[in-house]
Amino acid sequence: SCKSVTIGVPVPDLDVASAWYRDLLGDVEETSPAPGVRELQIMPACWLQLFVAEAAALNPSVLRLETDDIEACHLRVVALGCAVGEIELVPDAVRYFEFRDPFGNQLSFYEMI
């Protein structure tokens, strides 16, 4: 059975990426388990692993993060200077918005209705 989840996100610069994701996610624990890798603990058994790689813009995956305050998250992402979409509604299901980190990785915040 699965005990934890680690989500890898390619970035060209660990210091810049680590600072940006800490601004996005708030007060999170950070470790450096290996050269070229930083991990941010975003939930008790869930880590966001930043690793050095080129051409992150070609990464087709999307990191989707659930929140209970979609408006506050939207304001935070706008304040980080990202090009961010409007908050969309899927009636009786979810509210969400999408954006990209400074390295081209696609992200999304969503709030269940």
C-alpha cells in the first residue's frame, strides 16, 4: 500500500523555485535530500519535489491543489505576478483556476462545492 506521495516538478533554478513555491504555499517544511533536489512538505504525507531540469515548459502534467478559499488563493497567485485565469465554475461540483509557475509548469487551485 502507498504510504506517501512525492510529486516531481522540473525547474531550472532550485533557489528561485524554492522561494517562489514557499511564497505560493506558505509555511512549509523544506529539505534537500540529494544534490539538485529540494522537497517541500505540502501535507503530512505529501511532498513537492523540485528538481533541476531544462525545458520545464514541455511538461504536460498539471499539479492541482485543493483549497477551502479559492478567492484568497487567486489573489495570492496574482500577487506573485503570474498570468492567471479567472475562477471558473463547474455547477454543483467545483470552482477552479489555472496558472503557470515562472518555469512553465501548469498548476491549478480548486475548491469543491
